[in-house]
Amino acid sequence: MYAGSNTGARPDYVAATEALARVLAARGIGIVYGGANVGLMKVLADTAMAGGGEVIGIIPEALLAREIGHRDVTELRVVASMHERKAMMADLSDGFVALPGGFGTMEEIIEIATWAQLGMHVKPFGLLNVAGFYDPLVTFFDRAVDEGFLRPQHRQMLVVADDPDALLERFATWQSPKVGKWIDREQT
């Protein structure tokens, strides 16, 4: 899970984060997230824990004090760097969801999308599009397809939903292009 270190300007962001955390906890789906005790990350962890969910936080040493590592999760792992954090999160996760957030959230979900495009993982990934937050990003990806910078099959890998249940339903049926056919050697 990728989420903002702030709660944002709309109460919808907190409400959607709580709804997703409750759905995940009720379905017995654990959460791996950035380990912070601030913003939507805190809302996500606190709500999941209150619902009996498992929450693993992974936070770099340099952010432990600034973002205040969440000590009340199932497990808090402190790592040396952001690179180690992202790699560990990817290894422990079966899928990836971006809630609203800023540069860090965007960078993390884009990196996961790139890894999928390159065949480095075959796990579903998507955006919880709360109150249309991700509409401009989705429009950008659609334009990248139209302009020949992104292949349609790679754009289709990105799940976009405005409801937690719909997002998880789409994850359950998610399929990636076959590894080995992702990069057309004739066109590179």
C-alpha cells in the first residue's frame, strides 16, 4: 500500500482509506505499507489493526524519527534506505494499491508499474481513485498510449477503481501480458 504522509484536503481521502483498511482486514488480507504513523499511512494502519488485520510497516532509518515509525502495528521493520524499503515492500506484497498521496506515492506506484511492464513481477497494481484524485494521471497514461509512448496492453495492466471492493474484484481477475512478450525486440 502506498499512501500520503498527509491526510489531504478532503475528508473523502480519510474515509476511503478507512473503508479499504476495513475491507482488507475483514477479508484477512494483510497490509504492507511504509511504516509511518502520520497522514493516510497512519489512518490505514490504525483502521486495519482495529479491525484485527495484520499490518507490516517498513520504514527507512532516516525517516523513522521524521515520519514517526508506527510502533503499534503487527511488525515494524527498520531498513537502511528507501531502495531497501521499496524492494522489501515489493517482495512481501501480492499486489499494490496507491491511495492519494504526493511525490513519494506517485514514484512508488509508477516504479511498480514499470517493473510489471519489464516483467520483473506479475502482481496486480492499481489506484484507488478517491473523488477523482487520479483522473489527471489516468488521462496522462491514456495520452501516452495515443502518442505511442505506452503500449495499450501495458496501460491495461493498471487497475483504476473508486471503490475498495471494486478494486479488489478487479485484482482477483487481473492478468498480465506473458513475460517474454512484454518487450518486442523488433521494435526496440
